[in-house]
Amino acid sequence: MQARPLEGIRVVDYSHFLAGPYVGRCLAALGAEVIKVERPVSGDAGRQHATVLDDEQSGYFLQLNMGKRGVSVNMKDARGREFIQRLCDSADVFVENYRPGALNKLGLGYDELSARNPGLVYCSISAYGHTGPDAHRAGFGLIAEAKSGIMQMIGNPGEPPPLMRISLGDMYTGIHAVAAINAALLGRVTSGRGQHIDMALYDTLVSMHEYAVQCYTMQGIVPEQTGHDMPTSTLYGVFRAADGDLVIAAQVDDAWKRFAALIEAHGGPAGFGTDARFHTLAGRNTNRLEILSIVKPWVADKPVAQVLALLDGIDVPCAKVQRIDEVLSDPQIVARGMVVEQEHPRYGKLRLPNLPFRFSDCDTTIREVAPDLGQHNAEVARSLGFSAAEIDAMQTDGVLYSKLRP
């Protein structure tokens, strides 16, 4: 087995909530030493976000910060500022997701840190980025989803669009940041210098549009809400069966012909499988309502399992709309190791989503649980050259904060 790709890289994770911590988790899985920096007493607000287990940890925090070392530093004290400066001087990567300009006040902006450490790759994540008329505005993933045009296209016509219930903007921006950081580290090999990476949630979601932009710029069409299927890709959508919901993707001509013949052979109208009007995408889109009037009742009177078996038998892509408990027990997810188990000293066995990285010659599964607040203060301080007496004094004075447990 090879060493993980980022072994030897030190990352300062000066971020909170979701996008930044997700970047840190990914880099830790790839082998980097990731040091999570938090404020004293309360720490990252994500510790109190969702599925709170006690007064210090939440499932949300445990998932996003596994594999990291944790320090909690009082930046109002000169010794705390020196600690952070030394830490950043020793780092290869700095990740932050505060509003543009906020860290300049602490001496942690890109210009100041890169002047001291020219090789530093400094990654900023914000709602709108560090340039443009909205750069100063606050925002979260929800704001970017609304602004990007994505939210406007989902849901039923005439109804307010639904919440997506996953943090699309944060996670998608986070993984783009991981790619950009790795590219900057590779570029540093020849240039000898790091650089500032400016990631915006809004930018990232706009970049996701695989067809809506072209619809407007090439045809003058603004995509609208379509509910449970796509009028431009008949047949492709969500259908209700007798005991649940499933999705069917028979929008490709060959798949459609097999699908239509199957329906005709299992109780559908005569000639449905050979109707030439439906044998091209344009024809299916033109006759979409007629097609749906046949497919919907055909699906509705059968159990999900029966429909899936029939469609699998003719190689038409399909899947049940699964609940999260079904996902976690899905044999495919189990086989792929997409649920990581960790043994926590207080909470026992934890089961959390794994990352989708798969390398042939190294294992990127993180076994180390997320750190307690300030858990690695002394260890990191020693690595920065602080003496035992200095560390003891900083801990006594709360410059290096940790919540003592019996």
C-alpha cells in the first residue's frame, strides 16, 4: 500500500459549520495533517447544530471533523496570536469560510500570512466571493440555491419551490475547493509559491447548470418548474407505485422502445410499443402527456419491487426512492464501505457517511473521531516549539482552552 497522497501536508482549518470543515475532512482523508482551530468555550457553532449528543458534540460536528487534531486558542491574548502565527507559518494550506475581510482584522488575511509564508495555499470560501458588488453580503447555501436559478426549477408548477434538504451549495463548493487546493499544491512544486483560492457558493451553483443556461442563451427559453418529470427528456421522472415511489430513466431511444414494448406486453394498450410517434425524443416530448397518461396508471397498480424487476429485466435504468434507513442497509452501499464505523470514547460506536474516494493502493477511510474542544493544544504547541513552561502557562491562563473532564 502507498502512503496517502497528502501525507506530510499540514492544513490549518480555520473554518466553521459546513463548507470549510468538509474541505478539511476531505484533506484529512487524503492524508494531510489537519489542525482544527476553534474559539474558546463554545468552539465551532457546528458543535451545537444537529443531533446534539452532549454539551460539546453533535453528529454534525463529528461527521465533518473526523480525522483532525483540535486546538482552541484565545486570539485576544498576544500569546494566542503568536501561537496562530507560528501555526500558519508551519502550514501548507489555510482554509477559512468567513465573510471577506473578517480575518484581516485578526492578522490572518492572505496578504499577511503569505508575506510570512510564501508557499501557503490559502483557500477562502464565502457566499459571493471576495470581489463583485455582493462580496460584503452574508449568505449560506440556501441563499446561493435561491440566487443560482436551481431552486426556481424544482417543485410543482405554481407552488413555492421546496427546500432541497441537503446542503448542495456547501458540499459542492467544498469538493471544488479540495480540487483547487490540490491543484495549487501541485503548481507550488514548480513555482515555489502558494496562492489565494477564492471560492463562492453562488459561483459554484451557477457552474452546475448543465442545460438551463444554454436553454436561455441559445433558445431564449427560461426553464420552469416541471414537477415529477422532465418535459425535455420524456420519459425521465418519478412515479408512484402501489406501495412507494420509484424513478424511471427511459429517455434514450433504445431504452424507450424496450420500455414501451414491456408495457404493451404487460397490460398496456395495443400498439404502444410500436407507435413510431414515440420512437424519437422530440416525438416523445411532443406527446408527453399522452405517454404519461399510460405509464402512470401502469406503474400505480403494481408494487415497487415488481416494477423494478420488470425494468431490470430489460435493462432500463430504475430505482426505488429510498428512505435513509434503506440507504444505510443497501447491499451496494455496504459493499462500497460508504458507512464508516468509529469507536468513540464517550458515545460508543458511531456510524457516519464515508467519503467517496477510492484509490487502488491506499485506504482513505478515517478511523479517528472528531476532536474534543482543544484536545490537542499541548501536542500542537510542542510541534511549534513552545516550551513546557510556556504551554503550561497558556493552558492555566486559558490562552489554550480545553474543557476538562473528570
